[in-house]
Amino acid sequence: MAEAAAAALVKVIFEKLADEAFKKYARSLNIHSELKQLGSTLSQIQALLNDASHKEITDESVRLWLNSLQHLAYDIDDVLDDVATEAMQRELTPESEASTSMVRKLIPTCCTNFSLSHRLSPKLDSMTTRLQHLQKQNPGLIVKGEKPKNNNRGNETSLLESDVIGREIEKEKLLNKLLQDEPSKENFSVLPIVGMGGVGKTILARFLYNDAQVKGRFELHAWVCVSDDFDISKITKTIFQAVSDENKEFADLNQLQVALKEKLKEKWFLLVLDDVWHENFNDWENLVLPFHSGARGSKVIMTSRKEQLLKMLGFDNLDRLETLSSEDALSLFALHALGVDNFDSHPTLRPKGERIVEKCGRLPLALKAIGRLLRAKTDEEKWDEVLNSKIWDSKSVGDLSADWKAIFPALMLSYHELSSNLKRLFAYCSLFPKDFLFDKKELVLLWLAEGFLYKSNAAKSLERLGNEYFEELLSRSFFQQSPNEEQLFVMHDLMNDLATFVAGEFFSRDDNRMATEDLAKYRHMSFIRDEYVAYHKFEAFKRAKGLRTLLPVYVGVDQWWDHFYLSSKILVDLLPELPLLRVLSLSRFSISEVPNSIGSLKHLRYLNLSKTDIKELPDNVGNLYNLETLIVFGCKSLTKLPKSFLKLKKLRHFDMRDTPCLKKLPLGIGELKSLQTLTKIIIEGHGGFALTELKVLKDLHGEISIEGLDKVQSSMHVREANLSLKGIDKLELKWDDVSGRETLEKEILNELKPHSDKLKMLEVKYYKGIEFPNWVGDPSFHQLVHVSLRGCRKCTSLPLLGQLPALKELLIQGMDDVKVISLELSRSTDVTFPSLKILRFEDMSSWKVWSTNSEVMFPRLRELQIKRCPNLIDVSLEALPSLRVLRIEGCGESVLRSLVQAASSTTKLEIESILGLTDEVWRGVIVNFGAVEELCIQNCDEIRYLWESDAEASKVLERKGRMRITLGATSYHPLGS
């Protein structure tokens, strides 16, 4: 709680005071004695914090004292940051530019230093006086030796959520309901899972959702976190996105629901509506309107703490999900505390475990939290310490829900055992609403900007430290994996409540009460990014002079067609009133220019302008000496960067992905030695930016695109650049689509070999070599999952890609000189493409033959697409056992005949503009339709009819039952479908 934040802030202050460059500058200003006095007083107060951590939960006077200390620590940190920024500015600004005033140029440096000292000394004296006053107000705290917390958890990962202990009866009952067709008035039926918070409703729903039998029964699947905000448009949009691969913009809810209705039409779907609080029956009826078009037997799993809506739906006798039995609860606790589901190896701990289980109320969320707190700690003293903690008897939960009060002690105890660093990072998450999807990388960058990550290990980057902190919180159940998004994370809503509770009066999430609150106390604020954000909503923010964070947040996954509008008055009038901002995001707002006032935010560390309409950055962006992260991702109108960009010496992360109009980088960008993320490198000729400028950047990682490789004059220049690609996981190499130099291009590509341990995605565009160097396709790239080769028009063969162990998606496009594809994909007779799921060939104008001698090829291929390959005639593949989707366009009929024979398990077949596809050929094709459920035919005008007779059509459709056929733009469902 307050002690953790205060301790962390005090640690930051001492780090700054100890910095040699800072001390040197302080001596030049003659303020070193004031700083020494301030540090001495602060050190005496710091000695009391260990005792305060044990008393703040039960003693209100201690909590208030800590809040006062935290406010003062924020103020001290801001002043010290002023000093450090001033020192940096003096170092970076040439004397001739130090002032625009001719008069000021004549004033000796000692006098200007005196002026600055004159301003700072009273501030520092005042803060020392406030510290001394706070020291005198000591609410009975004593100096205690701190017992260090053992947080050495190595690389431990969170347990899989599939470990659902107990619930066998509930699982079997619900599985039967999902897998059997029960009588229902509607095409879909609702399966409710009702119970108190933390009892395991979501985990049970996730188990059902991911069950193999359930996955196989339903054609479409979607998971939506609903929570407090029952927004029909948002919920419907999430479902539509999950069941389709289309990015469409809809004018209103009606159009969106019509589109969803079409997607669900006559399809078996499984939908999970997780954590429904809403109890309005009319809203429910509007939400489910599109569901009625699904096939009979579709299911909706609903998890909720509320019973009223379900009673309106006709569930009079609901089976509530109760707490676990004592034995199952003990097994679950043991699994998370000891790594096994019993106490056989530690019998003396069992009685203590039984008492802890009862204190946790046999609630799974509490059991996991306390279990992971005790993970691998088998000394009885630690278990006794947990058992006897005063937190179990704490009454400081306020007027919160009964669910929250029931689970509060266990969650609070789990939080209390975190280090002060982790406590502060967790409290920061209170800025994000319930069901928010956390991106780990993004969150770590925010933590970095706020100053929450310290240089505890010189050999470890702050970003890596932040990743380890996140993994620690994940391993202790403070975060969970998102059900829908593999790369994203969520926080249980009770954990979100806990974060809000411990964050106290320094953090605020906009809930439309801003105008009535004392905003001056807040240091971190977030607000929901509504479609229209008016000035009056933020006018009161002017009172928040100490604000460090202004962050728009959004629940769900942003769609590219969403538009958000921000009053320009907010930018012009509000930003100058918030001089201490460290984090500012204007992401996704439709703003066309960045106000000049941005240059006055000298404390700013994080600036997110992604997906805005800006055309350029103001020149005074160079005044942001502390800026560490700049994001202009998706700024499609951005054309240039200012020359002052080179002053951003602390810049660590510069994300400019998807900025097609940005064709030039500032000369000298390679001098920004702190850069770790530089997502786009644009090579120019004739004295412009050259690759050799990047030779000092040794820490690049993540994603990078190198454009203009045709302008590199020699492979020696690539070698001289010594571009470190060891930390790159996504690499795009792009030549301009002009004539090239075959031998040189291969040498250049060979020099650009990335590190094999990290690379996950490789895209090569317009490469002019005749063949690829050996590293492309080398099986040592064991993490490579996506390869795209586009417009490599002079290549006569493909690289050897078949032995890449993790390759899941491969796109070959526009390789005009490739005529035969056979053993080029792999020279081995072993299993080739062992993991490949999606394979696409497009625009291969000269391709004629596709064959292989491999005994086992494409064992996991699920989707194959061949488009605009008019000369492909000879296709001889043995079998495609896992293929489900086959798309063929602009090819000869022999391609279709060969592939439908090899792919007997295909369920979806799409064909368009197939040359020579006559009725006779079609007869030979349809005999292989044993598994096809969806057939789409366009622009195949030589076919006059699908079946020779009504009897044959009826026989096929009767056998298929649910076959759906689309001809051209018209969709119809023949008798029996």
C-alpha cells in the first residue's frame, strides 16, 4: 500500500542523489549542502518504513503519515528531475544556442548558475523542513531491521489454467449439455455458471471452451469479457471479429448485427459471455438478435455473479457454483504451493495447509494466490507467518462487495508479501479498467517511463528487469493469460479491485467524478477513450499540477475502423498546465498536428501518438531531453521528422511501423546510443542516410524493417555497419522494385543474417538475386514461424525451407522466374514442413511443375491457397491429410483435380476463374467431396450444372446434411442443407 510506494520513491531519490554526474552539477550550482541535508533527513525517515509496512493495514494514523511522506517524495523527485534535466540541457545545447537573448549571452556562466541556485535553494530548504516536520509527527514507528523477502523465483512460469481440480460433477454435467442436443425453443441455448467472485467460474468456462470434443463440435467460437459495461455494440463487434477474418466498418449497430447474423447463419457456434453483471432483459434480447440465425444446437455459456437476468431467461432453479470441497481445495492449494496436489512429501505442513485453506474460504482464486506466495517455501516458520498474519483479521475493506470482503484477506496477504517494487507496479495497474487486455511490452514501457524500474543489475537492461517483474506477478496470479489473445493478459476483476484499493489517493481512473474531487492530490490519471472527448470533461484537470500520467484506455481490442475525436482545446489549453507529465498518450485520436506546447513537457518520458493523423512533429520535440519512448506507429500521414530529433539522447524505443509516407530518417540517428527499438531503417543514396550510420547501435531488438537495400553500394558497407540483429524477432528486408545487381544483392542479403535463436518472422521483398544465401531456411532458425517472399522476380528457385521446425505460415508471391518447385523446398526425404499450417502461392507466372519425393510432406497443413498461377499444370502431391481449406484462383483445371484428390479431408473449397473446368472435368472433381461442407464457385462459366440429376443432388445433400453452396455473389442452401 502506501509504504511500498513511499519506499520505492525514496529509493529513486537516493539513486539520483548518488549519481556522480548529478553530484558534479549540484556542486557547480552550490546546492550540494542542501541536498546532503535533505538526504540525511530522508535517510532517517527511510529507516522507519519497515515498521510502517507491518502497521499501516491496522493503524490509520500510520497510513495517513505514509501518504504525506509519499506526496513529499513525489515533490522532491520532481525537483531533482528538474536539476538533472537542466544539467542535460546544458550538456547538449551549444553555447551559441544556450539563449536567444544577446543580453543573456553577455552574462557569465557563474551568474546564470547563481540564478538557478537562487531558485532551487529555497525549494530544497522547504522540503527538508517538511521532512523534519514529518519526522516529528512519527506515529509510533521504530527502526527495525528488515527481513529481506525471498523473491528468487527464477524463471518460474504460471501454472496452466487447465489444471481444474475438483468440479468433476460440474464439468461432466456441463460437457453433456454442450455435446448433446437438448430441446430448446430457440436455435441456441444458454448454459449458466453462477457463483461468487473468485469461486472459479471463468476457469471452468475456459476448460469447457478449450475441450477437444467441444472444439470439434462447434464451427464458430468466440469469447467475450462483459463485466460492468454491457455495451451491445462493443460485445457484438468482438463476437463478429472472432468468427470472421474480415475488417469491416459499420455505420451503426443494425449493420453490425446484420453482418453477424450472416456469419452465424446455419452454423453451430459456441459463445462465452464471461462475467455478466447486467440485469436488463430488453438489452439481452437486443444483443441476441443475430444468434437466432445459427444452427439449432448452438450454445452460449454465461458466467455471472448475478441471478436476476438468468431468472428472467427462465432459470428458476440455478445450480450455483459453490466453494471447493475441503479435500479438493487442499489439493489445489498444494499444487500451487508445492508443485504437486498432495502433502505426501511434506506431511508436517498438511495441518497448516488445512487451516490456510479454511482461512481462504476454499475459494480457488485465494488458494492460488496464497499457494503461489508459498511456492517452494517448505520451512514451517514461513507457513506459520502466513497463518498468524494480522491481515486475516483486517477490517479495512470499506463498503465493498460481499465477494470482495470474503476474499480480501487472502489477496491482501499475497500482495503484502510482494517486494516494494512489485507492489508499486501492481498498484499502477489500477489505471486500467476491468477486462482490459494488457500487452506486456507496452506495460513495461509505461513502468519504465514512470521511473519504477531501477538499475539493480548493471548487466541487465531495465526492460528485461520489467519483463521479469511482470512474469513474477503472472506467476503469483496477479495476471492471467487472456482466453482469446495468446499474447495478451487480463487481470481478474477482484485483483483489479485490489489494485484500486492499494493504489490509494495517488491514482485515479476516470469514472465521471473528476469535477467533484480534489484533483491536486493525483499523480496518475487515466480516462476511457470515448468516441468524442470534450474539453469540459478535462477542464478540472488543470488543478492536477503534479500530474505525471495522462493515459487514455480502452476495453477490448481496438478495430482499425474505430475513430476517436479529442477537443483541440485540450491540447492547446490543458497540456501547458501539466508541466510534470512523464507519460502522455494521444493514441487513436483524430488529431492532425502536435501542439508546440509539447516541447515544454521537459519531464516527459513516454509519448504515444500512434494511429493519429499527424503529418510531422514540431521542431521543439528535441527539447524533450528525458524522452525514452516515442510511438508513431500507424501514423499514415507522417512525412518527416525534425532535425532536433538528434537531441533525444535518452530515446530507447522509437516505433514507426506502418508509416508509409515517412521516406527519410534524420542524419545522425545512429548517434542515439540508447536506442533498443528502431522499427524502420530507410537507406538513402547521394549523401542521405547510410546503413553505416548504425554501427554503434548494439542493443536493437524486437521488430525491424530495412528499406532501400538497393541503395547499398557494397556488401562491405553492411559489414562495416556491423548491424546487430541478435535481438531481432521480426525482420523485413526490402529492396525497391527496380532493376538490381544480382551478385551484389546476394552478398548483401548474406551479410544481413540475423541471430537464429530469436527470429520468428522473416519477410523479403523485391530481392534481385538469382538464388538465396544458405542461411534462408537453415533449420537452426528453430523459432521461425512466418516466412514471406514477395516480388523476388529474378530468383529461379526457392530456398530450402522444408526443415524449419517451427514454420507455420509461408507465403510465396511474384517469383516470376520460378518454373519448377520440387526438392527446392527440402533436400531431405524426412518429414518436410513438420509444423506448416498455412501455405500460399500467388502470382507465379512461370510456375509449371510442383512435385516432391518426400515420404511425408505437410502433415499439419490446414490451409492451401494458389492464386494466379496460370501455367501450373503438373501437381503431384501424395497426400494432404490435415487440409481443411483449399482456395484455387486463376489456375488450370489440372491443379484443381490433383489437389482435391490429395486433400480428401477438405471441408471448405473455394474456386474462382478455373481454366478448362467443364462439366466433364467437374464430374471427376465432385467424387472427392466426401468431407466438403462449404463450397464457393465464382467465374467458372464452363460449368452448366453441379450435379447430373436431381436424384444425385438430393443424394449428396442428404449425405452431407449441412453443405453450404455459394455461386458468384448469390448464396443459397439446397434442399437438405
